[in-house]
Amino acid sequence: MRNYIGNEITLMQYIFLIHGIQVGAGVLQLPRIMAEKVGMNGWIPLICGWLLSSTASLIIIQIMKKNPQSTLMDVMTTYFGKFIGKISSILLLVYFSIVSFTLIQKSILFIQVWLLPGIPSYIIMFLFSVPTYIIARNGIRIISRYAELVFFLMLWMPLFYIVALNQNHHWVHLLPLFKNIQQGLMATGSTIVSFLGFEVAFLFYPFLKEKKAASWGIIIANSLSLLVFLFVTISCFLFFSPDEITQYYEPTLSMLKVVEFRFIERMEIIFLAFYLFILSTTWIPYMYSMAFCTKWLFNKGNVKNYLLLSLIFFIIIMYFVVPTFPGNDLLSGFYEKIGVVFFYFFPVFLLIYSFIYYRIRGRITK
């Protein structure tokens, strides 16, 4: 077990850290995905996904309560030995590397399509790397404070959608409300990946000051994400017709094209520029998690050094590999499958094993 005292975060920061990770690039495409899967009842699987993610989150918290000063790697070392602990750190390192790279790449693609079509991806990656390193090098406390700050600074952004809906909306698009409920339930698998982000509780639970309130904190984080998903999805469903919404790759941005003022016309561009702050609250914690796992694996050096090396490596990849949406979708599908298996099913196994482990250990102690 290693000492993680000295970089504690508050419950509020813990909530906004998890919420910021969940609400990222996926929100821009979520309404289209739900419309393709379920039609205009796409809000049903979102609620089901929230229930499953909240259940998995509570299971993770119950596991960590038995090991309040440990990360997942420490827990695996305690239960299965040093070798399995090292293997778990390698698997987490690979997972966080793929996720962080995929999220940054998707953000770069959005910028190239909507804002800077002529700028090479490695240049944008370099520009992303500077603030990412400045924020993440100072540890999880600063990252959490940044996520909290971004949340409150961006509370005005839903006004864009209210203005757009004021110009065009049709409630009839949502009718009938409970059509194809079974199909909606079957599409829950497409929404649980949107709630991925709660898995960082495996790493950052030891840093939380108010550990007794961890369960409430992670439920609140999931609930905030659900509200955002429902608001954006229903807004797009009201604005677009059932056939029209599937024609837009990012309907969340496309519906803002109707918002115009005398001094500016392309309000969706302004929205995306500010939305970059929200996107950064997704990839920065994952980048730090990747560096944190590397530091834990080798047990030497400094997290910020591994973080710097990771950012340089990403820039080099962007220089030689031109990102595309189909390629990014393949990466997203890959890590989403891994995330569902490891963070929805694995916690159940680990909770059962921990119960058996402490029962046997208690008998041996007696």
C-alpha cells in the first residue's frame, strides 16, 4: 500500500471530476445515435444506462471502502499478489492511454471540421498539450478544481438550445411517448458507455476527504450527467424530425445554426469554442490517470515526467497518422467494449471475492 495523503480533494470536486469525464465528446453525437437505435424514444435507454452505471458505481465504492487508502492496483496486489497487481496496472495503463488518445483525437477532428479545417492535427495536439500539462502536472487536486471551475463557468451554455428551440420545435416528434419500450430497453448497451468515467473512482477514491459520502457523490455525478444527456437528446428530438436527425453527424451542433444575432451569425462555432473547455475535463483526468498508472508500475520518477512523455508521444503519432472519423470510431468502439467488461462486470466479481477474502482472513485471524 502506498501513501496518497497530501493531495486530497473535496466531495464537490470529486463530483465534478467524474461528471466532467462523462460529459465529453459523446454528447455531440448522442442524439443521432439514440435516434438510429430507438427512434424518438431514445431517452428511455438513457435512464436505464443511468441505473446500471449507478449500480456499478456503488459496487466500486463498496470495494474501495474496504481499502480506503488504496487504488485498484493496491487492491489487486493485496488480494492476488504483486504479479497480478503489476498486470492490473499495465491493463489500466493501456486502457487509459487508448481512451485519452481517442478523446483528444475526436476533439481535434471536431475542431478541424468546424473551426480550423486547414490546420494539421499535430499542431492542434501541440496546442492541447500545453494547457493539459500545466493543469495535470499539479496533481488530482488541481484537475478537480479545474473541473469544478469549468462546470460553473459553462452553466450558461444550455441557453443556446433554449433560443434554438424557441425558433423551431415540435412536441409531436416525441409521440407516442412509450412506443417500442422493449426496443428501448434493448438499446441500453449503447448508453452505458456514455456514463463511463465513474471508473476513475478506482484510482482517486484514496484522495477523497469525505469518504463516507463517496456513494452519494458518485450518484450525484451520474445524475448530473443524466440530466445533461436528457436535455441535449430531447432538445434535438424536438428540433429535428425522426428522419432528419439521422442525417446530421453532430446534431447537437447543427441545431444551433438557426441561432443568429446582428453581430454574429455562426453561433455553433462560438458554442464549440467554449465547449472545448468541457472536452478538456474529459481527456485531462484520463491523461493523468495514464501517467499515474505508469508511476505506480515502475514505482519511481514523477507523474509529471510520465505525463510529458505521453503528450510528446501523442504529438508524434498525430504527425505520422492522419486522424479520421471512421478510425476514431473504431478506437471508440474498442475501448468502450473494454470499459463495459472491466467496469460493469469486473466490480461484481471483485466485490464477491473481497467478501470471501475477508471472511477467510477473519477466520484465520481468530
